[in-house]
Amino acid sequence: IQIGSNFFGGELLVFGAISGTDLSYSDIIIRVIGKKEIASVRAKNRRYGIWINDRETLVSNIPNFYSVYSNRNINRIADSDLLIENEIGIKNIKLLTYKKDENIEDIFDIVRDKNRENKLYAENFTGVRIIKDKLFRAAIELPMGIKEGQYEVAIFFFRDKELIDSDISNV
């Protein structure tokens, strides 16, 4: 995928086959993560009748792109501990900061919401199609604001809420 001045978005086609297994009782999750970055987040406070930028918090480990596609809701596919451990789902992205603040989860939510608003974070729980119980396919949307670089594509194969296999490659 080349990104130039006339890039309006694109698609990343992810497909595969599982040999010797009937996919009709299985689940597939595909996670795409871009390069992790650091951002400065400022809280706005109302002082003297105007809104001003106040406290600054540095948040790290922010993927510049994040997308999860699956054949059904990820909370029905796997236990929450596994989803958290593998950063599957936007709310499970492990954002970091060195600042101790009781409102840090609110700040993390703002970062996630802003990226979702800019279409850089997406979840599509019907985005993986299982074809003839052997093949799977997903067309991952790449938004206009995506950056050039390397992206990690992870495919997780589940049966009855158990992770059977996974594969990670870079694109």
C-alpha cells in the first residue's frame, strides 16, 4: 500500500485456511496494531470564565493504528483475562503513564475515543467471514489518516473460548 497525496483510505485483505478443522464451531479474531507512540494529553479547566489547558500528562504505548475484526463479539469468543493479556479490543489497549493520577483511566479513555473518532481505532465484530467451514477472510479498513510504516497482524483461532493457535506477522 502506497500512501501519497491522493490517498483516501484502502483495505488490507487478510485471509487463510485451517486444515483438518471444521470452522463452523470455531472463532477467529484478527488484530492489527501500528507503531506505538507517545502523546501529551492536556486537561481543560474553566478558570476566570474561560477554558484553559491545564495539567499535562504524557501517555505512552499508544498505537497509531488499531483494529480488531472477528466473526462475532470478542467477549463471547474469549475470557476477559485473555483479551486483556493479548490487547484484544480497544478498551484492552495497555496505555502507560508515569504520573500517578486518580483520573488516569479517564485520560486513557479520551485517547482511545479521539483515535476512534479519527477512524484510527476500529472494532468490527462481524468483519471476519468464514467460508465453507475451512476458509476465513476479512477486509481491514485503512483510513485516510493512517501513517506509513510496519503493522503487526495477529490472527487468533479459538474453539469453545479456548485459544487453539495464533499467528503474528508484520506487513
